[in-house]
Amino acid sequence: EVTIFFLLAGTLGCAMVAVGSPVVPLGSAVTASCTIQHKLCHILEQGKVQITWMLDNEPMAGSQHQGLEGTEVSNLTVPRFNRTQARLWCCVEWNGTKQRVGMAEIWAGYPPAKPFNLSCILNLTDYGLTCQWEQGADSHLPTSVTLKCAGDPRAHSSRCRRSRAQAVTGCTPQDGRGRCTVPRRLLQLYRQMEIWVSASNALGTAESEHICIDPMDVAKLDPPALQSIQSIPFQTDCVTLAWQVAPSNAHMELQCELRYRAHEDPSWALVTGIVGRAGTMQHCGFLFGTPYHFQMRCRRSSAQGYWSEWSLGRNYTTHEKAPTGKLDAWWSTRPAGVGGQLEVQLRWKAPQRQEANGRVLGYRVSLSPRRRGRDPPTICNTGHTQCNFSVPAGTRRVYLSVYNAAGESAATEVVLLERKGQPLAGLQAVPVSKRSLWVCWEAPPTPPVAYVVEWQRVASVPAHCSTCWQMERDGAATTALIQDGIKPFQQYNISVSPLFKDAIGVPVHTAAYSKQKAPSYAPKLHLKSISKSEAELCWDPVPVEEQNGFITSYTIFWANSTADVSSAAVKPPLSSFVIRELKPSTLYKVHVMVSTAAGGTNGTTLTLVTTVLDDIEIQFLFLTLGLIFVLLIFLLICFQKNGRVKQQFWPSVPDPANSSLGKWVPAELQEEPLQVSGVREPGPATISTITVLERAAGKQPSARDKEPAIETPSTFPLPPQPYVRQEGPGRLGRGWAATEPSGDTVQYARVVGDGYKGQQHVPPRLYLRSSSTQPLLLDLSPSPKPYENLEFHCAAPEDGGCPEELPATFPLLQGLRI
């Protein structure tokens, strides 16, 4: 929606907007009305007037009606006005757009807040009275603030009364600040004046509390000036100061204060009650040989007004004096080993400032005290607070003194007692702050005269602190506060030794931290050994400097790929752990967390994989394989070297081809044609034919249990019990059956066999099985030599001679040659 402002002639002044009040309290209701006069708005005569409202850019709904003399009136009520400033517009509809024809501006806020904390100061340079106050809450409305003042010449009391004199505006603050200055011409010095602050806006007026003051009572004087400081008389602790007041304060009675402090002191010492316009003063109680800083201020003595600023500081060092008091000393001894000497380490505390009486120049150790007119021999002269020296064995006393520019102190006797006294009954240390420790102990049965408390920082590389000790001279004390050199997150070894008149008690030790936190880092895990169900881990302890507290535990965490997390805690000082019940051949991730009472720190992750077998199982497996290998070698050697063993496993079988039996064959078999089947796949040999040979006439077989008769070569012996392969129906290939041979026949089985598969084809061979019961090799002649049986087996030339081929002559034995 676009709003157009019409500035055409005749449109200005045709609408009038009226509001109940242009300034209202924030949150209250606002009423307004808009009146449109047709005769003044020529562009609206043609049609009906539609009046609308807008609060800034927000549309508002009002009620419209006709007024007197042809006017259109619209009334608007805003029930809760929550804006500090807004513009209310009256608009009319013309050509489809809203035209703004009238406006009223509305302000909202609060009545002014009451000013408070009114105070005034008179500046004696120009005698202007400067007052300041606090405004209070913002009213969100234009507010007029003025400082009012009224003077009553008859008023001399400090009590504030409403003045009958006419109030005048003393001053008006600029830029909303809560301060302004009343000029001198409006003031009445040495008279009571009534002063207040007035704040006004459209919703009301507020005034501060009225104060009645004499402007001179609130005058702030200029500071005095210190002239000189000196020590008088010389050997006392007193000083004399001289000062001068500012010229503007010369005619006043003043009350002044002096403050001073040493450079090491954090607080000031204050001297009050100094009266006088100018002059000198003397003050005592200063330390000898100590630098001080002095300042002074003043105010009117007849009023409780404002002090002047502190004067410019002045430094002064008091004169020195010879040190006083006794020194606290501590020692340790051991035999030197050569020349009968005793090595002594002597330590002492520097004197307090009130005993040093100046700057310490050095310390002197001697074997005897100093006497008038004669100085003893010095065995140690140093500017430090410790000294190592050798003394003759049996020396029980040395003397220690301190000196400065003004002189030397009286000697402190140090008795070198032996450490053979009773120890403490108990000792503990607790933190007080991060830089202090509270040590408590139980006294030994015999009351000591003093205690010596020592502390040393524990480190990987031992270091000795010569000043980390203190002496408690009260023998009844059971506590001590340690503050020197204590740092947080560091471990300290604390010992307490009781001092008796004739001995030193055995020290008792304890460890403590002033403050703890989590360790700086966790140790790195190392895999020491691993098996299928266990893993042994170890780690290096965290250095004591990085522990930051007492180690309470090392927690080991391990998890496999299935996120099955387990943990176990190990108490120090152990630095190893065995994880048990692991799964074989499984990957695990392990890390360690080191903890103190203040927290824990995690270490890096170690990845490990368990084995399939344990070491014992692996050793047993290798041992078994080794034994088997050795046994095999042993058996092989035995078989190669021992003929009897070889004969048991591989018996020697004679070669039938080389026997004399292989050269013999009956003559009748030579005429028998051999029926050999065609080439076929290799298979088991079968009996194809059975040939029955007729026995020669006139020959009888001999009995089986008798000695065989001597026969001619033309006769056959009786065969033994024959075996014939039965191949009838239902019995094919089932075995051999025994048959009773006839008395006139000799049975032979002819077996035809083929070569093995893959072999080159050779002519089939004839295999014959004899069913004769007569020994085939039985003869009367002596046995021939090997390979000399041809003549023995050959028939007469008229019978046809020896066969040419051995396999045909003895097929049964030849069949074993495969």
C-alpha cells in the first residue's frame, strides 16, 4: 500500500485532528478525533468520505459519524499506549488509496524520578561550589533539571530548615550530566545555605533532599608540601618532618595527617592529630636502615569537611645500626674420611628487617666467640645463607654472626648435636592454598625445645634448596605454616625434626601437594607378551613433575571389534598388567587412563591381535612334528641297513622267468591253436578254454603221501586237486571250484590277457594253468644251472625240439610278468 501526501491547493486545512492530551503516562489510554469539512476539501465533494487512522504505520480502527454543518467526524480510542513517542495520522480514502490529511504527535513517559546523593565541594581556587547527584530512572520525556539554592542570613545552625528567602537557580547541568557549579556571586560564605535539585517534565516535578551547608565547611583545601625529613638524634628511631601549607590555606586553622610506609609494606602507617598552619613534627618507631615514603594532607580544623589531596611523596632512608638478635641455624655433619676432619653444612635464616637494622653485608662463622680486642679466626665469610666447611673431629660448637655497615651482631652459638633423639609420633600435611601447606605433628614423649621443618620439591633430578626450612622455637607447638617456595601441582617431601637439649630427633617424612589436577599426560603402553587368551602390558611411570598430584590408579581399557569394552584398575607402584580371558585371533584396542584425586588423563591407543595358539601349544606342535620326522628318518635308515627288517616288509619274490620251470611245456600244447580275442579295454584275465590232455598209456600216478616214482620225460605225474574257474549262470566271477580229476586226463586252463590301457598293442599271450597233480619240475637228473634248462626240457629231434618262445612253453608263471 502506497501513501501519497497531497499538497494541492484546497487540501490543506480541510481536516482537524484533536487528542485528549499530547503527553500521557506510559501505558495509559489515548483518545483522538478527526473532523473533515467538505467545503474545504474540494476533491471529496463528489463522493462519500471514508476516514481511517494510522498510529505511525499501524492501521487503527475508529468510529465515524456525521457532524454539524456537513462535517464527517471519526473518533479513536487507543486503550493502552505503550510507545514513548508516536504520530497519529487521520486518513481518507480517495481513488483507492489512503491520503493523510491530519496528524497529532503523542508523547508518553513517567514523572521525573527523585534525585539523590547530593553533595557539594567548594573549590578555593575560584570559590565555586560544585555539586553532584544521581538522576534516578529515565522518565522518557523531556525533563528540566536545575540546582536550586536559597540563603538565610539569620541561619547559623547546621540544621536544615526551609528557607523563607526566594530560591534561585544556582546552575543547570549540561548534556544531562548530574553535576554543575554554583558561581561565587550566588554563595554566602560562612553562612548556612539550603541547596537541592529539582527535576520537572510534563507529568510532574520531583526534588531531592534539601541540604543545609556552609560553603566553607565543604571547601577542599590545596595539599601541603613536605619540606624536609631527618633523623634527630642520630642513634634513635625517630625522625623530624617539616612542611608548609598551600598559600590559599594560609589564613585557616588546619588539621593534618601524615602517612608513611616502607617499600616492602603493602599498607600505610597513619599519623593523625597534627595541628598547625605550618611547622614541624617528630615521630618515632621507624626501623633502622629502612627506606620510607612519606605523604601529608590537611583540612579545616573547625569542620568535618573534605580532606585535601595527598601531597607529593618524599622518600627518606633511616640511618643504620649494628644487627641485633639471634640467627636461626640448621646443620648437617658427616666425617670427611681423611685427616680426622668433620664436614659441616651450616644453613641459617637471614635476620628480620627489624633485627638487620640496615643492609646486611655478610655473615661470619668462627670456632670461638669474639672477645674484646681480639677477633677469632674465621672459617667462613660469605654473603649467602649457607656455608660448607671442615672442622676438626670432635668440634661441637661454632659461632655465627651477621654484620652491616654500622657493625656486627653478637655471635649465635650453634651446637652440633647428634641425631639420636626420639622421632615424632605422627606427621601429616594438608593444603591451605595453592601456595601454602599446613603441617601438623604429634609431639614425641619427651618434650623438645624446638622443631625444624624442612621441605624439598620432589623431582626426577634431585635438587637441594638451602632456604627451604624453618625453625619453630616453641617446643609446645604442633603445627607450622609453610609458605616459602610452595608451588601448585608440585610434590613436596616434608620432614620435621625435634630439637632436644642434648640431641636432635630422627626426622619423620611425609609428602604433600598444595593443589592437585589431572596428570599432564598418560604413559605409553608397551606389549610385553601375548598369547591366544592373555596379553601382558607394561608402561613407564609418569615423571613426578608431570603427575600434578598423587597417582591413585592406572585404569586399563580394552575393547574388541564388537565394542565389548572392559576395564581394570591397577594401583601404583605397579607398572604392568595382564589382560586375561581374551579371544584367540582377535584384534583389541587398549589404552590406559592415569588418575589423581583431581581428574584423569587418557593415553594413546595400542592395537594388538591375539595368537591362534599359545606358546606351549606351538612348542608341543613343533616337538611332535620333530619327533615324527626323526622317527621317519630312523625307520628309513633301518630299512636301508637291516636286511631282516627289509625282508619282513618287502619279501624277496623269485623271478619265474628265470626259473627252470619256465622252459618246460608239453608237446601237445604246441599244436593247440590259441584263440585270442580282439583288442579290448584292459580287464581281469579270464579262463577261455579248458584243454583235456590224454594220459600216455601204461603210466600210473604215484600216491600223494608216497615218494614219487621216477618217470621218463614222456610221462606226466598225477596232478594235485585241480581248481577250475566256474563261470556258469549265477556264479560268474565268484571264484574257483575244486574238481576231481579223472584218472586219464590232465586239465590246463588257458588264460588270454591284454595289455594295460595306454600300452602299445602286443600280440596276446597264452596263459595255461595245469591241473596235474604231478610235480612238473620233478626229474631224476640233477637240477640244471640257471638258464641251462633247454637241453633238459627239449624232446628228441623227432618230437619237434624245444619251443622257441618261453611264454608259450610255461604260461602260468609267465603270467606274473606284467
